[in-house]
Amino acid sequence: MQLLNQKSDQTRKRYNRVATVYDLMEKPIEMLFFRHWRRQLFSQVKGRVLEVGVGTGKNIPYYPKGLKVTAVDISEKMLQNGQKRAAVTGKTVQFALMDAQHLAFKDEIFDTIVATFVFCSVSDPVEGLKELNRVIKKDGRILLLEHVKSKHHIMGKLMDILNPLTVKMMGFNINRDTVTNIKNAGLSLISENNLKGDVFKELLAVPCKEIS
Ligand SMILES: C[S@@+](CC[C@H](N)C(=O)[O-])C[C@H]1O[C@@H](n2cnc3c(N)ncnc32)[C@H](O)[C@@H]1O
């Protein structure tokens, strides 16, 4: 992995720190919601797949059989846990330590890119999404699960206030506007599906079609 800037290195260190307790901390919300949303997301995945920010590999059990997946993460400790999960579930996954903001792949090679709860953590999310735009095929699809800042005034304010705490303790932001970030990265947002309130969303984006 190329040298990280200070902010990305901080993110790497934070996730390295929480890697051993990450699954335990997320267990309640995973059981209640996330696992259902992951299953639904991965039923739409096909072709050559890139998973960005694979973390401890919580999506791996939902990879359809025979799917060829490359999975990257900035944190070596999270990635190691992902590798263990792949071994347990018997799924073939090619892992690489990589920054979403500097993907070491050629242009337009993936049919599907998946990222779940990742662009809340990537230090420059627009840069990361631009990289997804670069490596996705012209007819490819980008599938995301994300939590974003609520549009409700009080809830949104509360998220702003609590954000420094979640960043420091866990490494993720709770007040990102990922829908706008997707558009600012030059992608077209095809669908925005609210999963829980207006905070948890399933998002489908594609590269912008050039007009010739
Ligand atoms: C909240 S966790 C989500 C992990 C997993 N996708 C899931 O659904 O459980 C965010 C993950 O994104 C990774 N991450 C953060 N910034 C990244 C970057 N710039 N490039 C690649 N991975 C990154 C973190 O190391 C962490 O594993």
C-alpha cells in the first residue's frame, strides 16, 4: 500500500485498534438489521466484484457461490479478520491491503463494486468514490449500504454534536452526506432506498454516461 496521508493513517490506526472487538460491538445491530440488508444487497451482485472496506468480512457469508471477489481494506487488522472469516466460510476471496482513495487497479475492470458502511470512514469520501468511478466498467454497478446525516433538524444537529466522539472511538462519521458525495464524485445515483428512517440507506450508483 502506498504511503498514507495523516488522516487516512489515523483511520487505519483506529480500525486496527477496534478490530478485535468490532464484531462484538456491532452484534446487536447486526442481528436486528444489517444481516438482512447484506443478504438483500448481495443478491444483486454479479460478475467480477470488488468489495471496498471489507473489514472483518461480515459480508463474506452472503457472497453468492462461485463469485470471484477481490476485497480491500486500509486496516491490516480488520483485513486479517476478514481473511479468517473467508477461511471459515470456504469462500475464495483475493484480499489486498489498499486505500480506497488510491486503488491499485486498472480502469474499468469491475462489474460490481460493493461497500457497506465504508464511506462514513474514508477520510476523503469523494476521492474514494472517484476511484470507484474509475475502476467500475461503463455498464457496471456500485452498491452501497451507508448511514448518513438525518435531514431532520434536531436529529441532524445531534449527529453533528456526537460526530467527533464516534470518529475518535470507532473511526466512523455519523454526519456524512454520502448521497451528495456520490454525485460530487461524478457518479449517477440510480436509486436511494431508505432502510431505517432517513439514516440507513441502500444506494445504487453507476458511472455517468458520456454523451457522444
Ligand atoms: C465501519 S467498517 C465496515 C466494515 C464492513 N464493510 C462491514 O460492513 O462490517 C469500515 C471499514 O472501512 C475501512 N476503511 C476506512 N477507510 C478506508 C480506506 N480509505 N480504504 C479502504 N478501507 C477503508 C476500515 O478499515 C473498516 O474496515
